Amino acid sequence: MIPLKDNIRLAHVPIITIALVLANIVAYLLASSHGGSIISGPTNETLVHSGAIPYEFAHLGQHCDLGLSGFGQRVLCTGQAGVAGTPGPQPPTWETAFTAMFLQTNVLVLAIAVLFLTIFATTVENAMGRARFACFYLLGGLTALAVQIALAPNSSDPTLGAAGAIAAVLGAYIVLYPRARILTVAIVPFFLGPVEVPAWAMVVLWFAIEAALGALGLTAPLGASSAITYYAQIGGVSFGLLVVRAFAPRRSVELAAGH
């Protein structure tokens, strides 16, 4: 199923969501222009430098870079056993917590992020208001990263993409609009057409898609393991479920849900 739109009428133009979509697209195009490609995405070097690496956050002052080991090219970090030398110039560790949130690994991951942002974030932004939603989105992404760091502080696999923030948006959406329905295009044998499904079904579909992309090695450079990233997404959706009421004024929720 390919989601198209929900059945909630928007009261305001979702400026922040539009800006987030454009930021993801522009960041991808700029990153891919430095030796990468539009289809396969930025180079591994770009992804490693701009990605948020749990090891760097858990071991402040230590840095990671691409290197060669007995298993071929991989991410190596100073302070790890058997690692010598000094990494090349790269952005400050704190900065990667934000750059990673807007950098997708390939065009397929970018398309999925844009699709789900366009459908779900627009409605959540209308309920929260622009300023609150901007804060909510960033905090959701940072919370997902914090969960990943807590679960795997020694991981040198870069965290990339908007999945953590989108997970927070989906969690908030389910709380705000539990009876919402999503118009989708169903692509199954002998049938191609529009079908309305409950919003929660799209949340399940999103997690299934993310799990499949991770299993195929499409969400991280060098085909890194996605197991910890998947738990980080659970952290993101939990954040959305738990704090949405603090960001969405009750009156706004009722008016939006009443359409």
C-alpha cells in the first residue's frame, strides 16, 4: 500500500513541514553532489562525517572515520583497541546530531521520508502550531538518537535519516487522531486502486518498511547493522506518544479532530 493523504482537513498551511521536506531534499542533493549520485546517495565518507556516531557521543573527544581493517573498509574510532592515527577534519560531534537528521542514505529512503512527512507531519503541525511542532520534531529526533547511544555506546555505525523524528510524529498522530483514516493505493495481484485504512495500519507499515530497509543495508553506510537503529525508532515513537499532549493545545486537537 502507498499512502496518499489522510481525511483530516488542514486549518493552516503547514509551513514547517514544507520546510522540513525541502531541507531533506536539498541536504540530499548537496551531499550527493560531492562524489555521490542522485540514486545511490552520498559517498560513505560524507555519510560517516555527517552522521551521528554513538561512540563519539559516549566517548567525547574521540572521533571516527573510514579506514581499512582485515575485513575491508569500515568505520574506525580513536580509542578503540588496535586503532592508531588521527582522523581527518570533520564537524563537531554535537553538530552531527542535527546534520544526521536531515541526511538520507539513498533516494529510496529519501522518498519514503518525504512521503510520510507530507502525510502525517502536516496534520500534527496543524494541531501543535508551527513553533511547537518544530521543537517537537527536533526533540523527537534527538530522543531517538539518545536511545541509540544508551543502547549501544560503543557502536561506530553512523545514525542517519529522519526515521527517529518521523517515528515521534507517527506516535503523536495516533494519539491526536486515533480514528483517522488514510487513503492509500493498494497494489496487490489482480487489484490496483484506492483503499482507506486506519492510521495505525500505516504506522505498522512504516515500521515494517524501516525494518526491511535496515535488513537490506540501505539505511546506513557499508551495510551496517540496523538493529539498534530500530530500537531508536521505538524510542522516537514512544516520545511522540508520551509528550504529544504537552505540545498540542487541547482546543486545537478537538477542533482538528472534529472535521
